[in-house]
Amino acid sequence: MGKVLLLLACLFIGVRKNYAQDNLKLAKDKDGIKVFTGPVSASDYYAFKAVMSLKSTEIEILKILKDVGNYPEWFAFTSSVKLIYQNGNSHQFILETDYPWPYSNECKNYTMMFTKKQDGKQEITITGSEIKTGCKYSLKKANGYILLEADGVNTKITYYFHSEPSQNIPSWLINPRIHEMPFQTFISLRKRIYNSK
């Protein structure tokens, strides 16, 4: 019975993920980066999916992604990161997201899992928990993933994410601009990787 419930839960999650992404529309296409945004069921706030290919290996990209302590240097709108633990392919940390005035920054306790799939793709799941962060405000919801896959001699990166602030920030203020976060993140990531070669 337990296995059946687990299977149904996995199918439900898969359907939700696919449904959300089917509703995404191209919001920005510039400098080799495409960002799609769109509504998510039971939320006023849009999700995004950003895609780009890099002349880099999976190992080089993973090295930067696993170095969470340096996220404020390149991950857009990240004010601070506090690493809680790092155990092989599992990381837990508190990330503080920068919000513009008059709103305050918001934090979230994240677990990031690195998994090599059977098809050769590298999946990094990003799951926000309800564990207290010590910040004044914590995001209500925050979940997504990063996918690395071979693209000829390049590596294709897909970054999907959806979050909701705990402050009363109008969705009409966030949704039209949500594409800038992954776009700026990818620009910075690309520079960081190419400068390290």
C-alpha cells in the first residue's frame, strides 16, 4: 500500500511540474539565453524557466554550483548565504534574497540535492523547507531544479524555479520582472565559468 501511495505521489508531482511548464511563455531571448515565465496552479506568482548552453563541462559547472558560499558573488538578487551542512551530494543552507525598497529581504532554508540520472543528465533539486531561518521574513514557498545535459560539445543548463514572498508584494509588480533574475544569474554564471578557464 505504501509503495502505491508513493508512486501516485510521484506521478502527481510529475504532472504538476509538466503542467506548470506547459503554461510558460517566452519572456526574454537575448545573448543566447531564453527565459520563459508563466502562471503556476494555486499561486498568484509566476514561475520561470531559463535555458542556455555553455562551452563547458558538467564538472566545471557543478564545481561552481556546489560552492554555495560564493553565491552572493554571482547569483542574482542574493544578499547572503549561510551554509548549514554539506555532505557529498546534499547541501543545506539559508539563502537571503534581496528585495528592493520598500520591501525587506526574505530568507529560506534550502536543501539542494545532486543526482545523476539514468539518462546521463545531472539534476539538482532545490527544495525550500519550513525550518526557521532567523530572518525577519521567510519566503512562503520556494522550489525548483537545475538540469545539466549534453548539448553536442556544450552543456545545456535548464533552471526552473517558483517562489512566493511572505510580504504583501503585489504579483503584478513581480511577475513582469521575474525573468530578470534567471537572466542575470546566467550572465554571471557564464562569465564566472569562462573566466575560470
